[in-house]
Amino acid sequence: MPFTSQHALQPYWDLAVAPVQADGLAAALELGILDVLVTPHTPAQLAEALSLHVPHTALLLELLWSMQVLERGVAPSAGDTAASYRCTATTLQYFCRNAASFCGDAWLYRLHALRHFATQLTTLVRDGGKVKPYSTANGINWAAAAQQQIGQEQRAVTMRAALSVMQRIALFTDGSTPLRLLDVGGGPGWVAIALAQAHTGLRGCVFDWPETVAVAAANIAHAQLSDRLDTLGGDLDSDDIGSGYDLIWCSSVLHFVPDLAGALRKIHAALKPGGVFVCVQAEIPPAPGDAARVLPYYLPMRMLGRTVTRQGELAQLLRDTGWRQVEQYSASDFPMAPVQVLIARS
């Protein structure tokens, strides 16, 4: 008989069980289970391949099947104990290490960082004080993040999402008109690479911490685009970012800028008249259900004193700092929480 209603406590029971599901996926990634299940295996076959405990392996695989991480089939004329498991199409695309869009390390990083923060929450609310970050915010660690988790997310998700945004911008959709791009806080440079590959007339620069742009430079060279893309190391808050750009891209960077209005004025000054600024940034929506998809990801950042604006505030700040024709829409095809895409002209 189908259930047509649920107890009022069900959402809170679901919260209690969510860590078990998250740790189930983490165990599958860390033990290499998903890489083996590119092809069907029974629990016994998988346990033999990876030297695992057979009964517990079977229980984990059934949990992953219930989460739609795995598909399950049953051998002809055999019972459930002979069931074989293999990765779903989504798992194959994003959580098997040999896949071009693999972002398992990025997912594990997010999981461990958020869990590290959550263990401090009671103390932080009771006593105040500073959040102990999962990793120190310095140039070396940003470079390591660009090499691994940020790089994985850009390749798997952000590159395609950025190209989708660009379909709204006439000067880009031409495809051949010469354009000069600046990717502010571009990390490993994959967005700039994707835009250059899609637009033959585009040349540009990736701006980020000096250690981070070294990663971008290597990726640009690997993509054979060093004749069209270069890098510039510095601090957005205090260093020059150049000028004369037709297009400036900035994704999830402005949270970290101490003087948000000052940064927007600097970016405005770096564009040619009529140039376009594309900013992708999470903001806090007004409705609780929508806000629930954003706030858990950004609570650590807010308790560190970073800026997370409320929906509409960034658009108003753009207008207040001299931008015109500010367009804003919501997007869910970027990493983590839904974001706001803002397109403004100088």
C-alpha cells in the first residue's frame, strides 16, 4: 500500500540518517568500490577483488543501490544473494576515477570540510570565537585546491555552465569577433580555456593568487592555448588587474573580498566602455525552502566573516557602483548550491 502522508517529524529523522548515506558514498569512493563496479559484480566478487568483508560489503552495496548510486540486477533463477551491482550512468560520469568529469575528490573535500565545521557549531554559537578552517587560506593551499577539487569541479560542471551563460551575451555568440577576456579568481583556468575553445577570436588572462595561476598556466599550456591565454598573479583587493577588457568573468570570488563595492568599481574600470561583466555568486533567497539549499554550504563562510549577500543586494550594489543594464537570473547547473548569475554592462 503506498504511503500518501508522512509524520511531521520525518524531515528531521531524514536529517539524522543523512550522515550514514554520505559516509556510505565516501566509503565507496575511498575503498575504490565504484571504480570496480564499472562492470557488474556480486558482493562476493567485489569483496574478493578489493579484500573486503563479504557480508558488510553486501549491506553497503544495498544502501548505495537505495541511494541510486548503483543499479542492481539478479542472476537468472537465483535469489537476492546472487544480485550483481554496477554504477549508474551518473556515477560513471562523476564518481569513477577514470571518467573525464570525475569529481569524487571534490565531493569528499566538501564533505570533510562541512563536517569539520559542524563539529564546532555548538561552541561557536555559545561562545563566539573563530571558526577553525579545514585548511589554511594561503596561496599554497589555494593552488592545491585549484589542482584537485576546484579543478575537478570546473572541468565536470563549471565549464559547461559558463558556456550556457555565454549564450546570453551577443558579443560572445558571434564566435569570431576579437574579444579580450579577464577571468577574475579563475583558479585552474578551465573556464577561460573553455571560452577560448568556443570563441576563436578570444584572448585573455586568468587572474588569481600567484601560486594558483601557476596551475592555470600549466593547464593552458596543456590545452595548447598559451598563445591566446596568459596569467596574472595578485590580490584583487590591492593589486592591478589590467584594463581594456571586453568581457570579465567572476565566479564565487566576491565572497572573499573585504571591500565589495571597491572591487566592483575596480572591475568596472578594467572594462572597455560597453564591456560586459558576468558574475556568478550565491545569494540568500527570501523563501525558506530555497534558502535551505544555500545556507548550509555558506554558514561556515559567514561565521568566518565572509560576505554572502541576500538575493538582489549584489544587483543593487552593481547599480550603485556605476553599472548599467544589470540582468539577474537563478541557475542550478553550477557546483554546490543554486547561484545567481548577474550580467552587467559598463
